[in-house]
Amino acid sequence: MAQAKSDRKSPKKPQQVYTLLVEIGRKAGDGLPEDATGAALMCFASGVDEAEAVRETVALLKQADTAPLDVTGYGTLAERQAEGHEISGEERALMQRALDENAVIVAHVTPFFGDEEA
């Protein structure tokens, strides 16, 4: 008996961790300092590609009562190393955690106070 096409599984693409910089605006209950105008969040997010990592990160941040405005991707660990980025042991550990837990890790939050240059 021939096996139906739907029973065959194509090989899954491996999860990778992407470094993302997410700019957020203000929203009630966002946890930012009262006088902040927004913030930048450095995140490590797992996904089969960068688009999936971005989608998951934005969805998670919306659930956390933040207002994501813009996402800049900096690639995987290997891509960042190829570009000459210095990556600390702490960053590497957080990237590994994101991979192990299939998670989004917010590694650093930098609030904006309206005095930043455009």
C-alpha cells in the first residue's frame, strides 16, 4: 500500500537564535519609568528564520502590554561574528537559553526620555 503524501514529514528547519532590537512606545502598564517616552529592548529570540523570530517577539511584547514600533534584526550568532561583533559570555548564555527554551529573552532595556537625537 502506498503511503499518502500527508503522512510524509519534511525535515524541520533547525531553530536558531536571532538578535533583535525592538523600539517600543508608551502604553499604560508597560512598566517603563513614568517620564520615559519609550524604550529600546535588546532581545534574543528563537525561530526557524528571522521573520518567525520577529513575529514571536512582537506577539510576546504585545501580550506584555508594550507597544512595539520597530524591529531591527542583527542576525544569528554566526552572522554577528562574521560581521566582527564582540559577543560577551553573558550574551552567549542568554542566546543559548533562548534556543533551549524556544523563547524570547529580553536582555536589556534602555528607556528613552525624549532627549535622544533623531
